Amino acid sequence: MADFRVIGRPAGRTEGPDKTTGSALYAFDVCPPGTLWAKALRSPYPAARVKAIDVSQAEAFPGVNAVLTGADVAGRLQGRQVRDVPLLAQDVVRFAGEKVAVVAADNEETAQRAAGMIRVEYEEMEPLLNAQEAARPDARLIHPDMGAYDGFRRPPAQPSNVFFSASFGIGDVDAGFGEADLIFEDEYRCGRTHPAFFEPRCCVVSVESDGRAHVWSSNKTPFGLRQALALAVGVDEGSIVVHPVHVGGDFGSKTAPFDEPLAYLLSVKTGRPVKIVMDQVEELGAGNPKHAAVMRVRTGVTRDGVITAHLQEMYFDSGAYAGLMPLGALAGVDRIAANWHIPNARFEQY
């Protein structure tokens, strides 16, 4: 028998000793000399116009080094593929928990207190809380200017709350239902689900005087993060160094850029490293949960168990922005019927 070096031998958990002894490095552990803490002020409303922002009290509070609002980052967008997420809300907020302003201060407590001193005048709007209602042609547009966004898999012909749709199938579904002895119809709903990882999102960004930036983040895709950060702040990728660190739980959620662009801009403005850590309340309210879904299913079968037709209509609730959706849409929908022989099937995804 061959003496294999890999096959048949146990594969150890190389990170195990560091994690169990507490020596593993996470983004939260990184604290370069002179690091400032930043905290965000978030909208209490799911839909509102931002009429005015007064940051004077926050700027005058002892220990505060910088304050940014939407006016300071106008036009800067981020996202995994579709770039439609403003770094800070600009003129309008689209979900409860959206960042409206951010404060960098000497410590976390000071940053949190100063953020609470910012006064915002809102004009509430009627929110869209149902994906199917939002998909109606007469629904209020969440993004009237979506034609200006980059990254859509298929650029929309006109503004719509449906930023991606697809219809595909095989055979003649109507004829297949005509051959069926029995037809079953049902609707299935999946709510938003947050993985509730132990480590909330955290990042540290230090921009040097020559423009080179060093980034530590609880993001599992260092090259994707580098590209997204460079696009958001308008610099060359080569000027950004992402230092990989351990990630304290991910479950598919820590791939999109979050606070890294804000930390970058605050570091440029103050000349010091900046750390941003979301607490669990922020994480649950403004993180990146699994998308809610509604699936309508209609299946025709014969009495001896043969599936003659299948029709499935699916609505995925991406919330206020497409930028947190992987690849600009959810993958895998086209493989739903791969495990069965169905001669007539059609799938519609929104």
C-alpha cells in the first residue's frame, strides 16, 4: 500500500491553538497608536426625507475630532456588485437604522455621546414593508435615480423597485397542467434571518501621509473588500493593504463592505487610525441578514406519482438596497428542479 503523506491522514485545525489560547488576532484587537473610535447616528424611521442636520454640538464636544454627514460624502456609493448604498444617507433614509452621520472621537464613549448630540429634522414618508407590494408598477420608487447606479446584471430599462427579474423553464407548462390528475398550490414564506455571530462587524483603517491605507476588517474576502473600498473612496486598489485577521463567525454575511469607507475618510480627515465596531443592536437592525422570501408553488401530478408540470414564482426582499445582494441577484434559483424529471416547468424570480 502506498505511503501517502496527505490521503488517509488527519487534517489538524491549524488555527485551533491560537483560538483556544486567546492569541488569535481579530479586527477588534487591532489598535495602532493614536486610534480614534467612530460611532454612527442612525435613522429611527424606515422612510423619511432628511430636511436638515445640525452637528454643531457634536463638533464642539470635548474629545471629538471629526464629524461627517451625507453632504461630506455626496455621490460616494458602495455595494457588493450593484453600487447603490450611500456611505451616509443623502437627502433621504430608506430603512430604520440607516447611517445619517458619523463621529470620530478619542474613545468609544465620547463618540457615542457626541453622535447623540446631532440633531436631524426628518419628514416621514410611508414605508414599503412588503416586497410584493413594492414590486407593483404603481408603488413609490425607492430609488428614482437607479439608472445612475453601476453593477446591475441587466441595467433596468426604467426605474423600478424590481432591480432584477428572470423567467426560465422548459416545455409547455399549460399543457403539462392539462395532463395532470391533481394540482397542488401553496405559498411559502421565509423571514429575514440574522446569523447572530459572536463578533459584530469591526474595522480599523489607517491612512498614511503618502496615501497608503492599511485595513483590518472582520470581512472574509480581502481582495473583494480592497476593490469595493477603492471604488467607494476613489483611489487605486494598489494603495490599499488589507491585513487578513480571524473572523469571529460569518455564515455568508461578512462579504459586503460596511464601515470601511467611512473609517478611511475619517482617517484621511484626522490623520489618525480610526476604528468602527457595530454593537449587537446595530448588527441586528442594520446588518446583512438572509433575504426574506415569498414562494408561490403550483405543481401538477398524475395519480401514479408523475410530475407533469411545475410553476414557481419567487419574490426576494432585498430591503432598501441591492448592494448587499451577492452577484446582483441570488444564485441557485435556476437549479431548483434539477433533482426531478419535470418535462414542463417555469420559474419566475423577482
